[in-house]
Amino acid sequence: MILRSSPASPFGRKCKISASVLGLIDKIEVTKTDTVDPNGPIAKENPLGKIPALILDDGMCIFDSRVICEYLDTAAGGGKLFPTGDARWPALTLQALSDGMLDAGVLQVYEKRFRPEEKRHADWVARQKAKVDRALAHLEAHTPATGASPHIGDISLACALGYLDFRFEGIWRESHPNLVAWLDRFAEAVPAYGETTPSD
């Protein structure tokens, strides 16, 4: 299989950590992919032209990170990253909250990267930041209890916090000690977290 991603992509990181936890990383070729080129392979394989995208052995392309991670979980026998029964919903909700934090963080970065300064909308950026701040406050007060084996919500949260470290200088750490301790425990339990540290 081929995973089209980039070293800086938090959603690609989520897929790589998931594959590692599931013991599938050796079956995946990770390729650095340019999403800006309208004629690049990702534009042909994923109509949205977005990463990550997973190319299966039969040529089928699946996306986005949520779908890829669930596919990998199924390929590994199922029920490992995606719990069954009552435990499923908290895991999926934590994934949704963490992915939402990532979306809001990425939008703040893109506003500065792709818009000239005179066209940037400060109120809109502040709205995205507020989403991240509310999510962090909620998670600080209701910090997840990560078990012996991380589920998809744990992996998603680790990638969201890692992105805040990478793109926002880790400012979140100053007022969220419970989350800092949680991430330290996750990083110690999941070596793939350190192995997938993002870079430009």
C-alpha cells in the first residue's frame, strides 16, 4: 500500500501512528506528496486533491484519515483502534473533537500562509483559535484515561497536541498541565509518536 502524505501533515501522522500501533507500517510505503501541483498524482487519485490518501494494492484510493484508520483497523482484524460496544462512542467523539481542533489550527496557519496580509480576516482567525481554546479547556477538565492500548481518539488527540507544539510553539502547555502529562504518557507508550515528529 502507498500512503500519500507529508512530514508536516498531522492527519498523515495520525495514519502513520495508527499503522504502527496495528503492526502494519512495514506494509505501507509512505510517499511525500505535493498537494499544490494540480497535475500531481494526488489530484488524480483523490478528487479533493488532499492528503492523506491510501492507495490499496488493487489501485483503489481511500481517504480521509478517519476512513484510512478504520480501513487499517479492519485490515488488522478489527476492534483494535475502534472499540465495540459502549466504548466506541467516547473514542469516536474524542477523535471528532481532536480532528476539529486540527481543522481549526490548520485554518489559522493557512490564513497566514495563503492570504496576503491585507486580506486576512482577524475575526475569523480569532474564531478558529477560540475553537481550539474551548477544546483544550474541555480536555484539561476531562482528560482521557488512556488504557494499555490506545484507541483512535487517543491517537487523534496526540496528533492535535503535537500540531499545536509544531505550529503554535507549544503555548497550550502553559495552562494545561493535565494534557501535558497525558501526552507524555502517550509518547512513552507509543514510540511511533516520537518517530513521526513533524517537519517542514
